[in-house]
Amino acid sequence: MIKKITPPDRIRGTIILPADKSIAQRSALFALLSEEPSHITNYPAAEDPKTALACIGQLGAKVASKDNMIRIEGTGRDGITVSDGVIDCGNSGTVMRLLAGIIAGAGIPVTLAGDESLSRRPMKRIIDPLAQMGVDIRSAEGGLPPLEIRRERAFQSIRFRLPVASAQLKSCVLLAGLFGEEPTQVIESVASRNHTETMLGLPVQRNGNENIISSSRAVAIPPQNLEIPGDFSAAAFWLVAGSILDDSEIVMPSAGVNPTRCAALHILRRMGADIEIDMVHHAGGMEPVAALRVRSAKLRPADIHHDEIPNAIDELPVLCVAMAFADGISRITGAGELRFKESDRLVAIQQVLEAGGVRVEAHEEGLTIHGDPKRKIRAAHHDSRHDHRIAMSAAILSLRADGMSEISNAEAAAVSYPEFWPHLDSLTHS
Ligand code: S3P
């Protein structure tokens, strides 16, 4: 699908955000592991969360939906069965990496496969610790999917220091750890998103700058009874759009603002963005939720360093768009992980910005972006590379173009935000 973007004079309105993809996928996977039925409100219709439901269905969970709620009857930790040994994780790195931990712990023979993009994403990072836990995983060359998981050795609990600040890797090891008699410990020195710990109620010990998170068979897996909050990663597109267009104002009544997720909020405020955060509360679960309001603002440049990266990882492409309109030079460093997302996002966003006429310098682990608040972006043809966040970031950049831009493979947005294009239409026409 090709989307044409005609730059509006302003952008205004209220957006009901899609529900959080990270939390939704976890709620489905953890509901599979619970002995008690789970009731999840506001489960999103996006592609990745749908994949999570299909996968747990293949492993024996019963999923029924009614109105805005789904009911999941899990199998419990020891009841997981598999009717067909191949499970399709679609485009979802979270599903593949978290499910690998569950399958490895349960010790059932399963092959995890994915689409073309997922089949290019590195899995060695999970294969290594799972091998230490007694699990054999055969992968395609270079540690790529599909992953053929077999456990013929005894389960071994481990103490594992994360070599990369990745919530998917952390969660994979902790989920496998749930099947061990002895505790498995994961040590992180830079905190990545903490949804797994929070939703499973895992013990977290603070040791100086480090978190030590433990899991074992002693952890009773709670049913997942929650209302999934709005996705902060989706909100970030509108926070940037509302900032960079004159005379604009966007309200998002319900956005998840878990501190391990929303560094972009602080980065944008540091840049001078006019963002109000109201009514922080915990809606039907442990996750903090806020109403966000953004208005047009003059942006200053920002430097983003490695310690802020994990908590802004998915928002970096659209933060690069904001930087293109800042009054000076911005730098992102320590963001090499962006090369391993649904596309190489450092390359992808550089190309989007350059096609629009923005000067960008690429580094091994980051970008330098030359901003200009008055700049008109060159109308261009952008390709999403089948990456949802690149499709949506290119759209936000195109709102400031000197003519109509086009985005091909725009349907990729549905991976996390199926309503993105209608929402953009409604904001530009009100
Ligand atoms: C996610 C963690 C992040 C993020 C991804 C979702 C999760 O990946 O980029 O979109 O749900 O745990 P990494 O943990 O690999 O950084």
C-alpha cells in the first residue's frame, strides 16, 4: 500500500491510542502459564499481539473474546502441549524471544519460525544463555531463525549478566528460569523495560546501579487480569507531530507512562517540547497511565547517550524526526541495537531524513542530525522497509514537506498501530 501525505497547516485533535503491544503480548504469554483464567481488557487488534494469541492457542490455551475483553484459559506451567511442532511468530521479536524461554523451560520440542524480517534478526543472544540452561537450539546460519528447540539435558538454573540492555533477552532467560527448582538470576546494569518483572511479580533486588531479577518454580504465576494501557510508543509519533507543526495541539487521554518506557517524554521536554502530563493513575493494573497534551513548540537540539537508549529504543526513529527541526545539532550515541530491529533503523531513518533534505552523519552506534526549525522538508518517496516505526516516522516527517510525499509498504504500521493512517487523517482534517 502506498500512502500519500499532503502537509497540513496544523494538526489538532484527540487520539485514543492503541493498547500497548509489549504489555499485550506479555499478558497473552503469561496467561498461558497461569493455572487460573485471565481476563484482559483492551487487548489490541495489531498484528504482533494477534500473533501472540495465535501462538498460545497452538500451545493449548483457550482464547475467547467478548466485547472489549478477552478470556484466556491457560495450561499452567506444566500443561503446555503442542499439536504441530512449528509455531509462526510472524513479525514479532518479542513473541519469538519470550516464547523461546517458555518452550526451553517447559522442555517441549518446538520450532519457532518468523516472517522475512524476523528471520533476519539475531537470536544468538538467547541461544547462548538457553544452552547454559541445558537447552539445545538449532538455528539457521549465523544464529538466525528458525529456532529448533530441544531439551535433552537436565534443566540448569543460571546467574546471567545481560551483555546487551534488552528486555526481550532478559525476559527470555527469566521465563525459562520459571521452570527451575533453583533461582535463575538476571543482572542488568542499564534497566530496560520492566513489564515482565512487574506482571509476573518477580523479585527485583537493587545492588548499586544494578538490578538483580530472579525467577524459579517457586514463583506462582498470577492470572493476567488487567486493562492494557495506551501504547506510549504510539503516543511518541503524535508528541513529535504536535511539536513540529505550528498552531497544533493533540490530546491523548490514556497513555502508559512506565518510567522504563518513556524516556522520550523527558528527551522531548529537554528539547523544549510543550507536553502536559496529567492525571497519572494506575488503570486496572500495575502500569502508570497519564493523559498527555502536546502543543507546538520551538525545539532545542539534544544529545541522547547509551544510558537513556533502552528506555527510548522504539521512539528513537521519531525522535530523529524531532531533531531535524531543532535549532542546532543533535547526537545519538550508543544506539547500535537499532541495527537489529524490524529493519536497520539507523540506516532506515538516515535515508528517510536525507530524502527529505536533512543533513545526517552516520556512526557505528548512532547519528548526528543537523536541525533547522525553519526548514521545509523536500517531498519524497519513502519506503517503510516493512518496518512499522519507519513507515510512521516517515509520515511525521512528511507533515512538514513542501509538497505531497509518498510512503510505500505503509501497511506495515498495522504491526503495532492499525489505526495510524485514519488517526493521521482525522488530526489533519480537524
Ligand atoms: C520489546 C523490547 C525491545 C523493543 C521491542 C519490544 C519488548 O527490544 O525494541 O519493540 O517487548 O520486550 P529489545 O529488548 O531487544 O531491545
